[in-house]
Amino acid sequence: MVDPTSDLEENIDPEDAPKCDVCGDPIVSSPTHRVVTWIDDEGSLQHRHFCDDDCRAAWDDER
């Protein structure tokens, strides 16, 4: 898995790339890649990846 805080390089293998939390597609070299991060109630960092703004908008969560 790629570090979610780093830039995604162009030569990332799709198997190693993060997956969109809505559609499940691997996010490889996407200029529209979005990440939502937050700290949960236990103090742990959480994050979700989205391949574009449409998937981000479709995410069914209160954040």
C-alpha cells in the first residue's frame, strides 16, 4: 500500500495503489484523487481515498 500522505507516482502498480472507497477502482496517476482524513473517537488517524469528485460526493458518511 502506498503511503496515503505521499504523492502518487506515475509508475505505481495498480495492485499497490489505494482503491477508491466508493467504486473500488485503483487510484493510479489520477489528477482528481481526493483523500478525506480525520481522527476517530479513539484518537486514531483514519482516511478514505476517492478517484474523483463524483465518488467523493457519493460517499455515504457524515464527514
